[in-house]
Amino acid sequence: MSQQDTESERRYRALFENPFDVVAVLDAVRDAEGAIVDWRYCDANTNWLRAMGRPREQLLGRTVAEPTPERAGALISLYTRVLAPRR
């Protein structure tokens, strides 16, 4: 990793780990027709992990439905609406 990449990562982490924000980065999981069927956790700050009650290694790379199946339908719908145009 170059010095520029390291500096960029440091700045990203400094913003991402803001003590007042709960932040997760999600990637849409789509079916063959392109419809969003779930979301996959790509990153999450310490506050998000604390709110989920899970360590990073139990969340990242998993879909929303895996750790919270009882809430998955509502969360998938909510996240999809946020992604929709003009939202």
C-alpha cells in the first residue's frame, strides 16, 4: 500500500468512526432481473457494530437477512427506498 493510500485510509477511518454516527456501508444483492433482494454489509463503524451487538467478523460479508432474519424484510425495503431516485 502506498503512502497516499495509507493517508486516504486514515482519513476515511477518522470520518467513518465519528463517535456520534452509526454508519454501515452496504452493497445491493440483486436477482437475475436486477431487483434488490437483500443487502450485504461491506463495512460498519464501531457504533453500528455495538448497535447490532456483533463483532465485525460476524457481520461483514453477510447479508442483512443473515444476522437479523426477523427484521430483514423491513430493513431490505427501507434500504431499497433510500437508494431509489430522489430519496
